[in-house]
Amino acid sequence: MNILKLSWKPLAWTGVYLLLILSLLTNLSIVTAFLLIVPVVVLFNILSIKGFLTHVIPVWLVALFIHPVYLLLALYFVIPAILMGRSYKKGAPAIRTIGVGTATILTEMLLLLFIGTVLFQFDLSGYMQDAVNLTMKPLQDMVANGTLPAEFVWSTEDMKLLMDMMMQKIPYALILSSFMMAVITHVIARPILSSMGYPVMKLKPAREWRFPRSLIWYYLLGVVIEMITLDSTSGYFTMISANLVPVLNIFFCIQAIGFFFFLAHHRKWHSIVPILIAIPILLFPPMAIIGIIDIAFPLRQLMTKPKG
């Protein structure tokens, strides 16, 4: 009975792992890709290295038998999963584990992009152009049929401008997606492992989220680069200006959310209040200014200073 009690959980997570892999070539891949690291992290923590390999290798063989692409995708996601799982086993702080996952996923993305471009002549610009054309084709057909006025179809110049903007934002998209994968993995895997008797360090409470003041200088540098490259359409500095400030805004939004959780804790507001405030902060990026002020000035001390 004890053997069965201990063994069914790894088998269940192995099944989840296989189902997630098989979903990667379906319409569900947009969602499941963000979840695929979770079962591997769980298996890596609850099993020995030998036990881990005993469970994942059969999954890889099944994936290979169905289609080699499944195996390649499985191997792609297993590397950040193992590194995050190893970080959990060492008892590393949660923010470090998320950083390890983010850096690993981002490195893999860049490596794949480099290999695809150099060895397989993959044209990312051409691929994105085809995607934009495919998106615009229904509108073009509706204009041709007289269903919509011609104003609904973009001109060639507008399409080129959109393509330039999309190409410049690729680093930001890669960083954001890598970060989201790592965060989602931690948010799901940590409570699962803790409930199974494998303690994993939590993130600090939201009210304690604070970033170093040096981010302000990076932000000012980004703003200056944006001003210098305002009329430019190409070049490395334009790429930096298109990505540095948006990436920093993510940190400032997190800082702003942390500030309102701090304020809610100090003023003893209902716990739902800072959560409701966090929604417009995420949906309306200019509210990141609150995070900038909180980093640059002692805003928390000023807001909580006793009157009189």
C-alpha cells in the first residue's frame, strides 16, 4: 500500500507531462507551452535522478514515435525545468529560481533563433511579413467585395512601419514571454511541491517588493536614447530604445503594485483592494510612474508617516 501511495503521484505527473507535450502542435499550444515546465519541475523534485530519468525517457520515446518535433520540443523545455528544479532542491530564494528560469528560456530562444538563421536560413522578417499579410487578407477581401471601405486596409507604407515596429520589439517579446513562463511555473509548482512535503521558498510578500534605485538611471538612459533616435528607423540604438524602456516599465509596474500592497497592509484595507488596484496598473502602463516615484523617493515612508 505504501509503495502504491508513493508511486501514483509520479505516474500521474508523467501522464500530465505526456499530454502537455502532445498538445504543443495543436491550437492549445499557446496555453500549454506556458505549463510544460511544471510537471518536469515536480518530477525532478520528488524523484531521484534515476527515478526522474525512468519517468521522462519513456515520455520522450513516445513523443519521438509520434513525431520527432514532439521530442525536440520536450527537450527544449526540459532544460529550464531541470535548472529550476535544481534551484528548488538547493533551497534558493524564489526570485533567484525565477531568474534562473527566465535566463535559461531566453538563452534557448536566442540560440534557436541564431541556429535557425545561420544554419537553416530562417528569415524572421519574411515570416512576420507573411503573418501580417495573412492577418490583413480577410480585410482586403472584404474591401474588394465592397463590404468595407478602403480605409480599413493599410497602405504599403503603414504595413512597412508595422513590420519595423514588430521587428524592433522582438527582444521585448522574448524577455516578457521568458519571464512569464518562469513566473507561471513557480506560481503553480511551488504550492504543489509544498503540499507534497517538499518545501519551496515563497516569493516575498507583495508589500515587500522593491527594486534598486539604479533602475532609475537605466530608465533615464533609455529616455535619452529614445530622444536621440526619435526620427531614426533602424540601427542598434533604435532597437535598444524600443525595448529598454518597455522592459523597465515591467519592473516599475511591479514596484507600483508592491507599493499599494504595502499601503493596504499599513492602512489595514481589505485584501481585495490592492488586487483591484493592480489590474489598472497592468492594463494602463503609464501608471508605472507610481513605481518610479516609489523607487526614486521615500514614498512609502511619506505615505505612512504619522500626522502631526
